[in-house]
Amino acid sequence: MARITVPLDASGIEGFDPKQPVKVLVASGGKPLASQVANLDAKGKAQVAIDFKGSARGVRVVVGPPDASDDELLGLQTIAVDVPLRRWLGKDELVAPAVRITPYYWFWWLRWCRTFTIRGRLLCPDGSPVPGAVVCAYDVDAWWWWWSRQQVGCATTDASGAFTIKFRWCCGWWPWWWWRLRRWQVEPTLAGHLLEALQREPRIKRLPLPEPQPDLAVFEKLLGDRPGDLPMSRAAVKAAGRVEPGLLGRLASRIVDRLPIVPALQALRLWPWWPWQPWWDCTPDIVFRATQTCGGQEHVVVNEGWFSARWNVPQVLDVTLTASDDACCIGTNDCLEGECLALAKACQVDADDIGGNPGADPTPVGLAHPNAIATNGDAPFAGVVEIHGTVQCLSGVDYYEIESTADSGASWQVVPPEALGTIVRQYWDFVVSADQYVPFSAAVPIDGHHVYETIEHYEATHTSSDWITRTKAWLATNYDVVVPWVTSPAFADGTYGLRVVGYDEAGGVLSNPRVLPVCESGLPAQIVVTIDNQSSFPAPGPADNPCGPGTTHTCTNEPSTDILDARIVRAGGGTVTIGACGNVTIAAGDVLEVDFVAYDAQGYLAYYTLDATYGENLSRDLIALAGAAGLGSLPGGAPGVPAASQVGPDYATARTLPQTAVAPVWTGGALRLRVDASLAFPESCCYQLELRAYKRTIVNCHENYAHRNLSERSFQVTV
């Protein structure tokens, strides 16, 4: 055991306050041995005796702020005195030279290490809270196109989505100490800004690509310097295993006058346009990342980048974070309760944006976005159609049944069990801090009926007190789903109305059936939806348009696509057919003609495209190149397909004068395209015609034009 006594002297500090203690650390070989917090007397003096294990040897005495850890003191640019080994010869106790504390350090120590508090809420886009999410705050730094994120603290959100993160933040580090705590990677947005600016700089001949880790070789390539010309060569960086941050200032002065001005990056005080000493940054720059485990999977629900940073945050920061659509939110009950409900949506389309429903255009009935002059206007539904409503507010009803009508309400039938999908609702249990699955089976047979249990009945029969005290709270996941309506194969294409019948239940017997009304109005709660499922036929299809396995063509006529013929019309007269795997030579003035089919007999065609692809990821949009004058109906049509009455190429264009499609019908049909062959085929290569057609149908609640088809033909062209 050895002891060192350290005299401290702060008597030269004007306005000295003895209430401020200091910390004294004894270290050896870059490792802390022992430390002690010292209180100075009214004259600013003290003596601190520190015992440490091991035989006496050369040590370093470090003095700094009292709230810094031992490891932090070693990394701070603070007062330090070395006591060499020769002074310990034959001694286990020693008095170190007096350590004089200057005003510079005395006042800096007050802010070198401070406590910051971040208070915030994590909310879904609709304002509902996100519970049980782990929110982490990071300080960010960047130079050139690299950035780093240093986690400063994390917290878990409560039932209101609220969280509080407290963390200590120190500054005044030695540059090498600060650097070793960072992990650098390319920031794509920064890299994009820099590369865009460099492309406009004529003095820069070669554009380097971003390396994943900091590498000074990028500046050799950028500036044309030899490795030895830079403050630290690439070989030196490799040998050291890292960039020496203290040398970046010298490098900046070498290159800043040879780079273009980038105002967007200057505003961020980015190196090399701005003096860069982040180890002296006493106020952190904060971004957030949040994850939530919901449905058995962890989702990243917030992930902020460099350009979302909050610069130089105050010691108390209040934030509101918006989670992505992957977050599970607490459901809201902003509706009237009672034996009533509203059928408010089909999929994510509001009922008042579906023709024939209250508040919507009366026609076309059952179609989303009625009479909209848009590619997705007058859209039917297909697959599983989720009907949403205020079922979370339905009270006084134990179970409910779904009925449908195909004759505008003249008669109603119970929806068969195979058309009733399973609702999986979720709730958050704040005791176990986890989300729980609650399956509401579509096939609950009770008393000869297939019914869904109401949320109120579930709560009343499953620890009802938990729901009253909010120990459990429903997540918004499927919270308002009334029924996942499985339309195929139980329902033929057409327009249907749906309504809800409520029941009381006791001892496995259902009673008191009643059609549930809209709240306040008393009218039956109904929604009208038009169904258009995709039909198919067996592979391999017709010989001249095969489909199914081994092809790119789908065995369906909803929609139908077919490249009937492709030919070159010679400038001097005559034509040459381009068959599949054919070979043709073109010359100036030649015209490409393509006869093709893009057709939907049901009249729900959305749009079609015809492209010529070639080379390495190259494509020519033939319809755009042809223009309106080069696209028309195919005279006489094709077998089983009429000539197109409106050529489109999309529903909005077909609805717009001079084309005359009347909502909701646009079938497309047989068409002909004429375009300058040299525009279609700019160079000698192998080309492929790719014809795609899409329907407007909303399939499985996704407006992604899932009902589609594709036909292709490839050949060689010599220019």
C-alpha cells in the first residue's frame, strides 16, 4: 500500500466559493488507481491523502470536476501533475508538488460535466400514445461524409407514451480519447450533398466513392495529392488503426480552398468549412431511435438521421416524437357508446368516399373514390375486405353477426362462416410490460350462429377491474375492425350491402337479435361495397400466349395482355415482322409498329405500359416516345377482344376529353403503337418488349394494383 498527499491551492481565484468540491485522481500507466473528492477551505486550500494498492511507482495526479468518473478524468483536458518513479525510491509515502487551480479550470469545471434531462412523448401519427417502446437518445457528430452516434441514454414509454431520459454530458476531452469512443459510418444524405457539389467542380477530376470507415485516402483521390503530402498518409492511418483527430484541422486548411462552397453543409458547421473540435462541444446534438416489441416482433418505429438533429440542446429538452406505421398504439374511444355503431371504412377508404354510402356520390355504387378523374378512381374491392367501424364503442351487446344483401336490402342473408376472417386484437399489459394477443375467432359457433364477441363482453369476462384501472389497455391494432370479409370464393363479383345484428348471450344461448343502428340517427348501420375478384384459367393457356409456370404471363383475363405482332415498317415501303427470338435491321426513317392487347372485360382497367428494355438496366418508354399521335385502336380488334374505344393509356386519360370513357367503365382493348424505330432502338442490342396492364381493384386492402398481367417478346436489333 502506498500513499500520496496532494496539496491543493485555489487561493488565486477571485470570488472563490468553498462550496464547490474537486476530485483528485491517482493513475498509473493510463489506468486509475484511486480517487477522492476534496473540499477546500475558505482560503481555497486543502491537502488530500490518497492511499492506493501496489508498490510505489511513477504516478499521475489528475484534478478535475467532482462529478466526473475516474475514467472520464483521464480523458479530460484538465490539470495533471506527473510524479516520476525516481521520487518514490525507498518510499511508500510522498507529498506531491502543490497543485495550483487556476480560474480557467475552476470556472470550466462547472460545465464540463452537467446533467441533461429529455422529457417527451412518443405518439402515432393520429396522436394516440405508443406504450412500451424503448426510446434512446444519441449525440451525433459528423465530418466530411462520415457520422457517428453515441448513445447517451434510454427510457421506456408509459401508457401515455411519455418517457424521461437523464444523462451526464462532459466536454473538454483529449481529442484521441474522444475519438476512440466513436464508431463512424457513411451518412448517405451527407455523401449525396458532397458528391453533387463535387460533380460541379471542374478542378476535381475523379470522384471518389464513400468508404464505410474514415479513410484519408479519399482526399488523395480528390485532390490528386501523393500520400506523403497529406498531414497523415493512408499508410500511417493503417498503421495507427485510426485517424488522428488532432490533425484534421491541418488537413482542413489544405483542402478547404480547393473545394466548392456547399451552403447546406456550411450551415451545419461541417468540417472542413468550419473549425471542427467536437471534443469541446459542451451541449450535445441529439437524435432519437425507438423500438417497440409488438406482435412478437421488434420494430424500429423512430430512426432519425443527421438532418433531424436538435443542435445544442438545453439542459431540459421537451420533445414529441412521431412513430412510424409499424408502431402499436393505444386505441382511442372518441365515439358515442351504446347499442349502436357506424360502419366507417372498407379497408382504409372512408365510407363517404365509396359510392352509394352516406356522404359519398350516389354512383358508381360500392366503388372507392367515385367519379375521381384519377388512375385509381372508381375502384372495386377484392380478396379480404376489412370493414372498420366503431365496434370498440359498442356496448350492451355480447356478440354480433354479419348479414349481407345483394339486392339493395330487399333480402338479407347471414354471411357464411368461410367468409368471416379472424380478428386478432391486442392489448398492452402494464404489469408484465408486454403486448398480449387476443384472437376473436371468426368461427365462434354459439346457438347455431357464427358470431364475434364484442370488446365490452371480453372485458367484462376477463378480469374486468384491469380495464377500469387501465392496468390493461387496447392497442389500435385491429381495434376498430368489425369483420375481415373474405369475399372469395363465397361471393360472386357484384355489389353488396353489409349490416350487423347484435345478440345477448347467457349460458351458451343467444337472444334478443336486433339490427344495430347508427348512433343518434337510428337508421340501420350499413355499408355498400362492390367486389371484383380475379378469375383464372388453367395453364399453359393458348399456344400463342402461354401462361403459368415457366412463363412471365399470368393465367387470367383480368386483365388480359398479349403482344399480337411487332414489325418494322420500312421508310421505302414494305414491312418486316419481328418474331420472338427474331433478328431485324433498322435504318433511318423506319417505324416500329406493335399490335397488342391491354384489356379488362369487367371495365376496371387502371393503366398499361409498353417498354423496350435492353443493355444494362436500360429502358425505353415506348408509349411516351410515341405520344398521343402514335397510340390508337387496332382496326378490327383481335380474337375475343374489341378494338379499344378509348386508348388511355390510363383511366384518368380515358376519362378526359377528347376520350369519352364514362365512369366506372374503361376496358381498354386491342391497340396499335407506332413510333420512330430509331427512338425505340437507339443502338444495336438484344431488346425485350414488356407489356404490363393493371386493374384499379383494391386487393386485400392494398391499393397497389395487385391484379396485373405481363407479356414479353425478345429479339435482336441491328442499327
